[in-house]
Amino acid sequence: MAATYKKITALLIIATALTGCGSGQSAVTRNFKQVTDGVEAQSNEIRLRHVLIVKTAASEAVLVGTLVNWSDQSDALTAVSINYLPANFRAQSNQLLKNKPLIFVGESANADAAIPGFDKPAGDRVKVTFSFTNAAPVTVDALVVGDNGIYEKMQRFGNSPAVESTTP
């Protein structure tokens, strides 16, 4: 009986050593930074958050994401390209003032960027490039999602006067 307890104890110790937190600070799962479908990036003090593309039933690629300038120096978003094509960009203002975000899609949307005739399926990744007046351009590898679930009835900007740009 004592031998059985010793074997069980030894097996538990070995199992714990082999499957426990042996990786410690270098564990692969500890290093993930993307916790949603959207990707994140930064150029100078401009933060890009939750950037992804929604493919609509009309084969339009609609940009989703938020841009926030953390700097006291203002900047401006001058162009957006999706899958290497210049997007139709509209915004209440393309200015990026400190802590005044540009929001693409949602109740607080104050900007919109999209391209028609988008042929990539949901699940693919495409390059999305943001160009700024002062900050360096940023290119992210954004996920394409379908227009279902939370993206089924997207609220897009477009009811107020806009600044339009299609230059890359």
C-alpha cells in the first residue's frame, strides 16, 4: 500500500514538473498582444487600435478601428489604402488632436474608409496603410471578417459634412 502511494506521489510530481509553468516568463501564450480580431500599431504617438476590415454583402471593404493621438502636437490622417488600393476616406475632420480619436464604424463614428469591389474572403488578411501629415505611414496586416454578428448592422459615418480624400 505504501508503495502505491509513493508511485502516485512520484507520478504527480513528474506530471506537475512536465506540464506546469516550466516556461515561466518566456511562455508563448504570455507574449500574445492581439486579443481581438483587430490589430494594433503605432506611429510616433499615434495609436491604431482594433483595425480590421469588414467585407459587406455588396463586396465593399469597410475599415473598422480607432486612431488616437497621444501627443500634444497635432497631426492629420491624409489617406488610407486597403489591399494596396486607395480607400474612399470621409471624416468630420481628418485632424488628429490629442485624445480626440478618429473612429471608423460604431455609434461614435466620425470617419469612414472603404473600397468597392473587394474580392478577399473572410478569414484572409490584407494590408491597410495609414498616411499622416507628420508621423510615418503605418501598414498593418488586418483580418477580413464577414458582415455578420456584431458587424451585421454597422453604424458608419456619413451624415455630416466631410473632408474627402482618395490619394494614397
